[in-house]
Amino acid sequence: MTARISRLNPDQLHETPGYHHITVVETGRTAYLAGQCPLDRGGSLVGAGSLAVQVDQVVVNALAALAAVDAQPEHVVRSVIYVRSDDREDLGLVWHRLTASALGPAFTSASTLLGVAQLGFAGQLVEVDLIVALPG
């Protein structure tokens, strides 16, 4: 059975820059992806000092993880984006680069964008955590 996913923004809540306040999954199985980091296949950090390059690697990794469970970005029902910065411009850059990427449809669901003080790997600037409603 294919998961039925609906997304909504109640009139009583503020407008969003593309995500929905609520995502409902009526049926189906879910997959919980570990935080996708800007690491290459060998485990080396990609794009030291560059948010843009690191976002691009996170997109590549997230798409590979989704493909491993036969899912697409539109099957994502929850995302959390971590950015090692307290600068709103940095957070906005990451949000816009992610939403403009091939992973972009993932961020139309319930989504949270956070500026954080530290991430798990030295030099890491971004990480994306995804929950997926698996298709059929």
C-alpha cells in the first residue's frame, strides 16, 4: 500500500517560505535517515569553509540514501537542517540552495532550520536529517 501524504498550512499560522506546518502520513512504512553530512564516500569532509559546496555534497548523499530505500525527495515528510552559524544570511543561503536542488521537494514538508554551535565532524558546516514515508 502506498503512503498517502498530505501537507497543510492552517490559516491561523504564519506563511512559510515553502515548507508546510503540518505533514500527515495516512498509511505506510517510514524510514529514518541518519543526518546526512558533507562527507565523500571515503569519509573525508568536502568543501572545507564553503557552505555551498557542503550543501551540494549533502544533497548528493541524501539522494543516495533515498534511492537506497526506493524513495524520492517528495516522499520526505520531515526535515531538520543544521547549519553551524548564527548568521541569518548563512541559514538563508543553505535553505535556498537546498530548496533549489534536486532534493528541493523534500523541504515542502514539515521542516526546521537551525543554527548550531557545533556539528560532529571538524569543519562541518551543514547536516540534514530526513524522515521518509516509503512508497508502495
